[in-house]
Amino acid sequence: MSTPSQQAPIKFAYWVPNVSGGLVVSNIEQRTSWDFEYNKKLAQIAEKAGFDYALSQIRFTAGYGAEYQHESVSFSHALLAATEKLNVIAAILPGPWDPAVVAKQIATIDHLTGGGRIAVNIVSGWFKGEFVAIGQPWLEHDERYRRSQEFIEALKGIWSRDDFSYHGDFYRFHNYSLKPKPLKQPEVFQGGSSRAARDMAAKVSDWYFTNGNTVEGIKAQIDDIRAKAAANNHSVKIGVNAFVIARDTEEEARAVLAEIIAKANPEAVNAFGDAAKQAGKSSPEGEGNWAKSTFEDLVQYNDGFKTNLIGTPQQIAERIVALKAVGVDLVLSGFLHFQEEVAYFGEKVLPLVRELEAGKVALAA
């Protein structure tokens, strides 16, 4: 395995809070807003701080503290228009969206924003109640991922070929030519922890997002995905979710975590947990996202506390480099107070990561 200094610099993304309630299901005070002006300023702060990507969220219905939700594609376009270098990943949910519509939307945004900064995250779906509410059929677990794989294959085909034909179980195209195509083919992200999710990533996706986990747990997933991808003559990059609590002292950071959990909304957390675990356990092997998450894990939607980026800037930087050493290419970050904490991360944590990558400072014993 290559050492961190031999790999490309690890990349950083943040969750776009285009959904109300922040990134924790807690009644703790959060100086984070879902409105556009807040998010516009946040994107500019993140770009200046050295973040590479922003990931918008897709939700259609209220629940678990998310009473309001801005639509992901149009919101992503607006963030791109407000920045110069930041890449923005628009979350897409197969079912409500058709690949032909998405291909055309994203191609147009790519032209309007100069090319190369719009990407998509294909979300296979975990919340049955949301599908029911908007009149969409709810597929079985592995069928949702099979549909997503076809969705990605269709997107990539439309973006790269003229007279594109495709005959799948979910999507069909007959000599379709999209004009204009994107200036640069957009990157395709996906998430999931189940066998079906990992197999899909190993075949068609450019990036794979996994829920937060220990370094050992993440390494096992990465080794599995990369071995399968190699067998498919495919390569995939890895992003891991993490809720970051960076403070001047470890005691301060741990106190914030304790307060988040102490002020968790039990009704909302348990309701989210019931729906999320149903989705995770419904995978044939019972190992999907959230299948084994505890109450504390579920206070942060994507097991972000498990990644343990909680402590001083030095502690967090060292843990990020440890993630990189097992094959992580990107850290997808959530924060309590986004604007202030993204700026702090860029000032205090990211420079230490770069120094550690370059071997300019040694890891603590």
C-alpha cells in the first residue's frame, strides 16, 4: 500500500444544508440555516477555506427535523453561480427523476457555469414514506440499486455518445442524441454500505460514499470494493462521511458531542432509526446503511460520529491522514455551525493535513 505522501492530496467536501434542521437530530442550538443567502456565503467560505466539493441533499417530504427542503439541482446551480472553483454535487433520486431529464439538466448547468464543476450523487433511496407520499413505487432493496446502476449507465451513455441506445429493465433509449453534451463529463457519485451498493460502485460509479465508521471498518469496505472494481476493469474513488467537531481543546470538542447527544430529539431519532434500519436490514445480507447503528450514531444522519473527527486540529488532521492511508480519497464533512466551523477547519485543520501529507511534520506517537 502506498504511503499518504505518495497519493494525491485528500479532498474535502461538505454537506450543503439546503434542508432545515442541520446535520444532527438534536435540539442543541445550531447557527446553521437552510436558506439560500446563508448557503451562498457558506459556499464562498468553503471555497476560500480549501474545500473541493459541496454535496446538496435531496428530500421531498418533511421529517426527522427536516421541515423544509430546497430542491437539489436548482440549488446546486445557484451555488455554482456564486463561486468560481467549488465543485457542487447535486443529489438525484431515481424514480422521481428520469435519466434523460437529469442528463439534459446537468449538461445545461455545465455550459452555464463554465464546465467541469457540476456532478451528481445518485441516491437509491431509503425512506419508503417519502416514495409513498409522492406516488412513487417502492422497490425492494437490491432492485433499487439495480435501477440506480441502469440510471448511471444511461447517464454516462447519453453524455458520451450520439445515437445512444439502451435496453434495460427500468430505462430504454432508442438512438438518442443529447446536444449539447456537457463540456466535461460530470463525475458520478453514489452512496451505500450494502453488498448491492458496493457491487454497483465497483461497476459504474466514479465515487463511492460510505457512512462513517472506524478506520478498520472503512478499510474492509475499500479493500472489498477495489478488488471487485479491478476485476471489472473499473476504478472508483472513496469518500467517507464524518461529522467534524474541531475545537482548541479535546475537552471542548467532547463536551459539544455530549451536548448534541444529550439534547437529541428521541422521538425524531427513533423514527428516523426505524425507517433507516428497515432500509439497511432489508438488504439480503442485512449489512446496509444504519443496519447496526446505535441511538447515538443515528443522532447524526450518516453515522458521522463513528469516524471520530472530534478533537483538536492536530488530532483531527492525524485521523484524516490515517483514513487516507487505508485508501480514503475524500472526507465528506458535516458541522454544527457551518459557516464558522468550515472557516475554522480551513484555517486550523486543513493546513496540518497538507503538512502531514508532505511529511513536513511527524505523526504523534
